[in-house]
Amino acid sequence: MSLTRRTFALSATSLIAMAAASGRALAENDSPILGLIEGTDEFATASDAYIFGYPLVTMEMTRRIITNVAAPEGTRGPMGSLIRVRSYPDASYRDITAPNADTLYTTAFFDVGDEPWVLDQPDMGDRFFLLPMLSGWTDVFQVPGSRTTGGAAKTFLITGPGWSGTVPDGMTELKAPTAMVWLLGRIYCTGTPEDYEAVHKLQDAFKLQPLSTWGSDYTPPAGKVDASIDMKTPTRDQVNAMSAADYFTLLAELMKRNPPAAADAPALEVFAGMGLVPGQPFDPTAVSSVIDDKLPKVSYGRIMAHFIDSDGDMTRENGWSFTTKAGTYGTNYIQRALITAIGLGANRPQDAIYPTSLKPNKIESYSGENKYTLVFPKGQLPPVKGFWSLTMYDENMFFVANPINRYSMSVRTNPTYGADGSLTIYIQKDSPGKDLEANWLPAPEGKFHLMLRLYWPDENTPSIIDGSWKIPPVEKV
């Protein structure tokens, strides 16, 4: 059976090799091959099942943390409550890696398993926005927004698996494949006081409520805070720290209301052999001690190894890495797990692509000790119908404090173009001089990373989606 385009079920030796490739190789005296001379097939199947379920388990742990508050605050809010992020973070922000300074979020977790929910979207005019909705498996099942539905006011009815009621007049049905839904709305904002005010009015005009309350003056109930939920440890670390028994027990429980897709049937037939069946409780005593202890580390190693050996799922060119295979995954379970691990909530490529550059060449990393330039020749700016930006991050993927409080560069920062029509961005620690400061992206003293965001990439040639447009390399001066 093939669970990806390559053979997904691997021998124990292959599992260890992939873990090593990801930089998470285990010491010889802690090797997962110990005790696996018997039961290699069992371990490989369990690892396949772990990778298969990684998105759903991660989404659930993310949901628990984000919704474990009494009322919306910052980037958190109770189930069914809209979270309206009001401003861009500054360099002191440390909650979520790779923050953006282009769009303000309007988000919510809600459950459509018992009844549909209604989302009212106000008239957005010509302002760029997108409202991706993710299933429990991280697939973007619908994306209302500028690209797909336009800016006119609309009312959406998000229905769950098996719902067969009547859609009220004036509503557009969006069918969710799982009970769990994560709305990750983004609205373009320049960051000026005037534009903040305009976007805040739009955010306040969004309404989310159960269908049974439609037509009434609905106020979301206060959330119930569970003191047992770890609100400090990053979600990924909490997932990776689970024993295999706890992991599969949770996965089986989640699949009751968040069913796998029909295309997953061949994989599920194999996983049934280890007792993992949608809708049925998992017996944790069926997990051997070796699998319980070694499986999470080895399986996560396989996930991260896919970033290096991606079978074409990742594109690398001119020092930049990105993927056009996100948002919808089909049966490419390893890619789905990788995007969950490194970019949970990723958009479809038609909505956004995020090329990242960690080093200017294969030898050295970016460093504030050096100076760099990124040059877009005339007529070769990133081809988008939305907008693009280039963001500076320190080595931990947070904004960099700087004297001009600039964290990203884009057309909206009003850069200066050369006499030949080209755009040169100066990437360095110190100002390149007043005459060039409009094109300066400040760097830290130490290592840093760059991220280019392309919202609504053009699908006509030239396009980053089909490879007919390529990102220029960052050059060391």
C-alpha cells in the first residue's frame, strides 16, 4: 500500500535514517531499533498511523489552548467566540513565531457537529481579505474572500458532517468535513492609525453564532477555564511529549466527530490491525512498551526529514524554500504532517505562498555582521493580485527591534526605485544612509531569517505557482 507517492511504510532501519536526516538522530544507546528485531512491521504501521493522525491531534491541542479563556483576549477566545486581533505585534512579542505585519486576524474555533453556525461577513469593499476555514485535519475546505467570493456582504452557513437541513434564504452553505472548524480570517491593514480604525470597524461587523440563535441578539457565552490545561508549553512540544498510548487514545476519540476522508479508507484498513478504528475507543494496553517510548520521537523525525527529502513537495531555488502543496493534501499524509509541524494553518497556494530564506548560500547563515541586497529587476516584482512583503526575523523567528520600527518591506512602505526601474532592498544592521533608508530592512546583530509573503499569487505567467517566476537570490555585498 502506498500512503504517499513514495512507499510510506518503512523498515525500522529506514525510520532511523530519516530521523537522523532531520537532525534529530538518537544516540546509539537510545536507538529505536533496540527491541525491534521482532515486530518491525508493527512499529512501521504504528509510525504511519502516528503521522496520519498528527494534524488532528495537533489541531485539538491547539484548540484547547486557544479557547481556554473566559473571554476573548489577545489571540485567544472561548469556543464560538470571534477573536479580533487589533494591532500588529512589536519586537517584544514572543507568543507565536513568524508573526506578520500585513494582515490583522479575525479567528475562531467552533463546532458544527451538533448544529450549523452562521458567519456574517460585512461589505469589505476593495480591501483584500480571506477567510480560510480549516477542518480538524488541517485541510482548508473553504476560503471566502477577495479571490473567491468578492467583497460584497455575505452570510455563510457552515454545516457539519451529515447535516441535511434547509439552508435559510440568503445564506450560502459551506460544508465542513469535520465537527471542528478553525476560522483564520485575515484582513489587509497598513498599520496607520487611520487604517487600524477602518479595519476595526470591519472586524466588529463580523458576526458568528449557532443557527438556532439566528435572528436574535446573540452574545457568546463565557468560556470555562480548565486549570489542568498547560497554557505555557508550546503546542508542538505538548504533542511530541505524549506517549504513543495517550496519542492514539486521543486520536481515536477525536475521529468520532472528525471523521477521516473517504480516500483514507486504504490506510484505515491497515491501522485497524493495530486497533485504531474511527468511532471506536483505542485500547492503550495494546501498545508495547517499545512503541510507547520510541514511536513519537522516531515518527516526528520522519515528519521533519520530509522537509529535506520531500519528494518534490518542497521547492528550493536561489536560497529560498517554499511549497505550493499546502492547504489541501489528499492522501499525502507526510506533507500534511510536515506543514502542521512547521506552519499550522497554512493557506492554499492560490491564496498565499511563504518562501523562506535561512542563508544566502549553502555555506554560511545570514548575519548582521554582513550587508546584503535583494534586487527585483524592472517588471519582475513578485507577481500577485493581492500584495507581497519581505519580513525580517531573528534566528528564533521573531521581529527585530530597530530604530525605524520597520519589520517588513513592501510596496506600501513606499520604497524608492532605481533609474532603471529596479527595486533594491538593503538588508543590514545599520542604515545605508538617509538617501537609501526608504529601502532599508533592518537586521539584528546576529543571525536572521527572511520570509517573502505573496498573497493571492498570480496564476498566469509569470507565476510562482507554476515556476515561471523565480525569486531573485539575496546577494552578500
